Amino acid sequence: RNSKKNSAMESSSYKTNRLKAETQWAFDECAKIKNKDVIDFETTEPKFRMDRHGNVVAFGGNGSITKFDVDHIFPWSRGGLTVRENLEALNSRVNSAVKKDKFLQELSKKDLETGLR
């Protein structure tokens, strides 16, 4: 019984660590796309970036309008894989209210520019 419990805990820990790594990776990818960081001059670290649709996102912006999701470009619900080539940082409001499980080609540029700009 303990081995099942330990296995479940290891699996949960693995998933949490993988999610943290993918979230950091997606945030870093934003810098490559737009190369527009808002710098905190006290620490000289980027605090905000823009997703590839021009919406402001922040690492650790939980509960704020700059929160982002690691989103599947080709929707997972339609068979998209969870691999880095198919993931992007996307403003959470845009993801939950606009994109959902749609393909990017189904949406206009204006639809995707609904986050903080």
C-alpha cells in the first residue's frame, strides 16, 4: 500500500516540476518573439513580456490580468501533443475567453489582442 502512495506522490511531484519548467520555458520564449521586456530597474530582471499576439504577460502573475497559460497551439482536445513545439505562453483571459480549443487560423488578430496591451 505504501508503494502505491509513494508512486502517486512521485508522479504528482514530477508533474508539478514539469509544469514549472514548461511555464518558465514559455515565458522565456516570449522574449524571443517580441524582445520587449519591461525591466525592474532594482533587479534588472524582466518582469513583464508580451505573448506572440501582443498581450502583456508576467511570470508569477497569478490572479492578475497579466497571468498566462502554457497553451497548446494545436489544441490538445483536438489531438495536439504536449511538446514544446506545440506550446506557447498566452494571456489567460485570451485563452479562456477567446481561443479555448480553437485553431489560431479560426481567430482574427483583433480577437487575440484582448489582454492588457
